[in-house]
Amino acid sequence: MSTAIYNKTAGDLIRAALRDASIVAVGIPIQGEDWSIAESTLNDVLSHWQAKLGINLWRETEALLPLNPDQIEYDLGPDGDHCFTDYAYATTTLIRSTMDSTLFVSPADGAAIIAAGFGSTGGENIGIELDDGTRFWTFMDVSPGLSGGGIQIYDGLPSGAAVGSSIYIYRNAIDRPVRVLDVRHSFSQTTNETPVLQTSRQQYYQTPNKTDSSSSVTEWYYSPQLELGKFSVWPPASTCKNILRFTFVKPQYIPEDQSENILIPNEWFLPLKWALASELGVTYAIASDRLVMIENKAATSLDAAMSNDVEVDYFSIQPD
């Protein structure tokens, strides 16, 4: 018996929901109008589930945000500030001067960059720590010399970079977070992390001296907005060495046609089918007793799936 994860397409879920809601009988072809209504409703259900707390674990992931001196707010999303999940990190081994377009890292760092899949085709984002405490972002060129520690960049450095300057390389920025769950501050890539306190919108905007920078971020506030999330920090960092790592909930992928796989764990296929059938049952005004049965199935299957989508916190009990 195979234990592999199996997939279902949007069409599979739509077909099953229409049958189970008795909207289209088994063996009868589904008409185009019914496909269209069901597909739109499926996307509405998937989008709605993003607002439901507890349906998170398969969409939770970790991101890294290199901080900029004196910047109090960051745009999070594909067209926002430099924030990423998959990346390579390195440090320079030779002093670099203004307009230099070749960076040198250790062969070990070069090998790690290659192993991460960067440098063979070029076009990756690369951020280099400069002597003035800022980070210069440009694009990585094809770097055939990476095995020996040579990185080629598109644009020459605007100022010098000392030995040991940090370098971050990544390809894609994160999606706009639905929610940010947990934030930690670090003075550099290699130092320990300390928790950062989440604050409310009112508390954040009532905080005085928002622009006074510090060596350590202690509070954060996140507003998801519509296109780019707004991530506010206090106090702002005093140097680009500082970074934040955070756990966030990615947006649920919405299929664009019926042949695409539904990107949820397979234990959620049943709740999604019954949730879709319930919504379609209202649209098509099916018999009330059947609609009640479907709504009950939707509720119980969702509860069962959510009970598996829970993070376990350990605790200990000690006698007095």
C-alpha cells in the first residue's frame, strides 16, 4: 500500500461537491454555467479560510528581514522591501572599493551559494553591507568563479565594503503575509535571537520618538493591507547588520483553472468539499433537510481537521 500524498484538482473538488449537494446527478455532465459558479465559490471558500484562526500550520513559514538604519516601516510582499525565506549568506574576505563589481567570499561560502542554486543564471537579488552602515542592493550576475569565492554583481559598489561585510542573496521576496505570528531580533546573521514584543496599532502609534534609532528592536506591529503588508518596528535599527526573523502565514494559493491541484494537505480535502457543497447548496436552494445535513458534515469535518492543525506546547507541573 502506498503512503504517498495524493492530490486533488479544483475540478475534482467541484465535481464531488456538486454531486454530494445533489445539484448535478451522478452520471450527468456538468454544464458550463455550473462549473463557473462552483469554481468561483471554491475560490471564495479558500479565500475565506484565510481569515479563520487555526487553519495555519501548512501555510506557516519563516522569513528574514535585513533591517535598514532609521527605517520605521517595511513593505512586505513581492514588490516590497527585501524580505525572503530561501537565501544564501556570506561575508567578504577582501576589502572592496567604490565601483568594484566583484566580491570575494571564502570557497566554503561560494560552495554554499552554489548549493543553494544561485549564481549559475544570474538575476538574484544581492545585498552587501557597506562601510557607512547601509546595505546596497543590486543583482547578481552569472558567477562562474563562485567555486573559488568570486561573486559578480551588475552594479559597482557605491562605497567601500570592509572584510567581513555581510552579504545576503535571494531570488524571490515573500508573499504578502496574511498574519505575522512571532518575531525575533538578532544583531547579525550569526548571533542569538531575542523575542520582539507585538504591540497593537494604537499602542504603536502612541509611541513617542519613533525615529530615534537603537541597537535593538523591541516592538513590532503588522497591518496586512491589500497589496503590501505594512510592518512597523520600534525603535528602528541603527545599522544594517541587524535582522529580524519572523513566522508568518502565507496567503492560500487560489487555483486559476480546474486542472490545477488544490494546495492544501490531503486531510483538508473532505472539509473543503463539504464547505463548497454547503455554499453551493444555498446558491441552488437545495432541500432544507439536505442542506442541514451538508452543513453538519462541513462543520464536523472542519473541526476534525483543525484538531490536527494544532501546535503542541509542552508544559510541566511541579508540586508545591
